[in-house]
Amino acid sequence: MSASNSSSISEPHPLSIAKSQRLRKWKQQLLFNVESPDGTSGTKVTGFVDGGSDVSMISKKIAKKAGLEIIPLKPEARPDLEGLEGRLLCQPIGFVYAKIRQADLSLDTTALAFYVVDVKKIQILLGSEFGQEYGIESKIYEAVENEIDPVDWDRDRPTCHNVCVLFDARSKGRQRKEEEQTQQQRKQHSEQVLLAIEAMKTQRNLQASQSAMGSYGGSASFPSTISSLSASSAYSNFTGSSASTAPSSCDATQTGTVNTGQKS
């Protein structure tokens, strides 16, 4: 590779630098109005737009400043947030509901849930749901491509190159566990179906044998009773219904009698 080609590849084009700076304005320096669900309180903060984050967060300080009610998380509902650099040192302590408005993005949301974390670096982080539900990511990249700067942004807020990309590791583990449970349930379901089918086959075979051996009278009734009860039990386990609701092909048909010791 020639020196000229190497130089042209390694040195960024001035336009790409301008785009990068403009992108940081849109994604790290925009000013957002954070309001309570009823609109009676709120504050203006600098937001961090991270379309790769599965969750949205707000700092404890900003939540209090905006007059938002912090709802504690139950132990079983507590997430385990991780990012590109590993587990988040400061895990959520609760969550709030807040409405978000931003003029440059034409953003005006309903009350959305945010995890509350006790951090200072980020005032509010807008995750992937804002890109999916409100299309802010596409609006931002369209503005950058058209060389449009935001109007309502924090000029004093320093930008950084950090990308949060947060996800709930505990949710991933729970998802795997649920998938395993689903597979186990399907396996048990298949086994119950096979048992019910085999029980019905056995019952039909015994009923056919009983008809062919009618000369034995009552002596053939006891095996038929056992077979019928087994078929009904298998069907009940499979469907969750009682034997009396089984289809006629699974009905317990007793042609003989069983001595109960009671006098007629």
C-alpha cells in the first residue's frame, strides 16, 4: 500500500469530524423536559440518547428535583444491569413514571417507566424504547445527515465517547430458565398424550376380547374394570378433566359386577 493511500485512509475527513460533533450534540447534549405524570411538577435536564440500551434510567437527584414519586423495587423485581464494561456498579433502587418532552425531536410522550439510579454522570438516559416507539434515533441521524444542529441543547455540558448499552442480565437468565421449563412441559405433555393413547388402545383390545369371550360371564368383568379405570385416569391427567367428561370412546364401561360385600 502506498504512503498516499495509507495517509488518505488513516486521516479522517473534516466532514466526518463535523458529523461526529453534531451527533454528540444530538445524543449527549439535548435538553429534555421531565414531568410528573399529572404535569404538576418537572425540571429540565440534559439527556443521553442510547439506542443500544434495553432500559431507560434517571438519576435519583433529578427524579427528586422533578417531583417524581420513587417506587421501591421488590427484591424479585430488581434487575441486574450490565453494559459493555461489565456489571453496573450502581444498580437501580426503584423506578418512576415520567413524561418526556423535547422540541427539536417533536417528542411528547405519555408517562413512561424509568429505573432510578444514584449516579451523577447521567441525568437521564433514553433507551431503545424511545427509538422504537417515537423514532428519535432516525430523527437524529436525519438531522446529522442534513447538517442541522439542535436548538434546545446544553452548550456547557461536556460530551464523552462512552456508550452505555445496558441490559438486564437477570432477565436473560430468567428467559433461559423459562425456555427450559417450557421444553420440560412440552415433554411431559407428549408423554401424557402417549400414555392416554396406549390406555385407550388397551381398553379397546380388552373390550374386544371380552366380547369374544362372552361365555366366561362375570369373570371377564374385573379386568375390564381395571382397564377402564386406568384409561379414565390417564385421560384425566392429560386433559385435567374428570373421567365423567371424557369422550365416549374413553368411557369406563363395566359389563360385570364387583363384589363389595354388601347384601342387595
